[in-house]
Amino acid sequence: MSLLETGPGEGLYYEFEAPTANQPTVVFVNALTGSIDNWQGVVDPALREAGLGVLRYNLRGQEKSPVNDDRILDDQLIISDLCRLID
């Protein structure tokens, strides 16, 4: 449970669970009105049981991911944030 700072007063709340050896990581991207809680029911535990890594994060402005009031959340910003998070 961490926060990746993306700028002054802004960040991405994320949770990461590492995979077992030689397994990939699945990245969950929420809908604009979602949160990481949506993934923690059935899908997330099944993937972890299979040894896959799991990365869940909230977009800017979603729960625990602060955003400035004047920030425009568009597709390029979402892509940029995701690339920064997985880098």
C-alpha cells in the first residue's frame, strides 16, 4: 500500500504483490468511477493463488489518489501515469 507521487499534491495509490518465480504480473486498471476494491473479490485471489503478481492502482482523483482541482484527466495522462507506475 503505497503512493507514487506524480507532482505537487498529486499521486497514485497502489498495491503490489510480487509474483512467484518466473510468473508475470497482472495490472488492474479501474474504470473512471472504480477503485482497487473492485478487484479484490474473486479475480485477484485466484491470480495470486496461481502465483501471478498483482498490481492494483487508483487513478488520480480516485480513493487515496490525490489530484489538483484544475487537473484534466484524459487518456494521455492515464497512459503516462500507468507507464510511470510500472517503470
